[in-house]
Amino acid sequence: MGRPHGLDGSFHVVDASPGLLGVGASVRVDVGASVRVDARDLRIVRRAGTDERPIVRLEGFEDRAAAESLRGRELLVARSAARELEPEEWWAEDLVGCRVHDAGRPVGTVARLLALPSCEVLEVERDPGPGTLLVPLVADAVREVDPVARAIEVDLRFLGES
């Protein structure tokens, strides 16, 4: 959560997932919806701003000092509030920990998903060997993603490795 907005306990939402609080979004969070902050379920009592820069106020946070106390905290919504994913879409948290391989050859394990300006990439901790490998989430680099099997097939040749 970002800086306070006004005097009534509202605050800016920063680094929101795309469409998280937007109209027609992947997750519609509006007045009355429940969100989680630090293991506490709270209700949204105000939603303003734009889809790109939402402004929210939570119940029990009625002034600027209360909003300031939330600054830097993570605002979470239930996955059940999200729309159904399209084919070739995955939740980042479902990819973390997946084994990465190329034609049966072990490459490593996904440490995290990074959003770069051109596309999202998997940060893969190499195994065997030290270091990391960045794998762009594009069809040429990623052959198959199977979050149920916790496995991702990549093309190392496309990534410049033999």
C-alpha cells in the first residue's frame, strides 16, 4: 500500500496486479469486498481513483495517521475473487518452485517471476551449477508449463545455451 490520500484514511494502492482493482479486471475488488492485510480480513469502505491508480479506504482506518500505518503493507484478495484464467495463463505463485528442464535435462528451479518492461521472465536457480537463468515467458523459450506436475520445459538453445 502506498501513501495516504486525503484525511479520511484512504490510501493509494501501488504496484497493483494488472487490473486488480479495475473495471472489467481480473479481480474486481470494490466497496464491501473483503481483503487481507497482515492476517486480518478487512472490508473496503471506499474505492476511488482510476484503474491505474486506485484509492482505497478500509474499515477501521478512518484518518490519515491510520492510512500511514498501512504504508508498505501487502493488500491481498482471495483467489476465488479472480476470473478464470485463460489457456497459457498461470498464477506466479504456482510457477515458483517448479522444476525446469530441457528435453529431460535438468536446468533448475523457478525462484520467482519478474515483470520486465518487455515481458515477464522466470528467474531460474541453476541446478546443477551456480547462478541464475532468466527465461522470458514467450513461446520460443518456454515449450510447456505444467503447474500440476510442477514442471516447465524450456528451450536452452533459444536462450543461447547449447
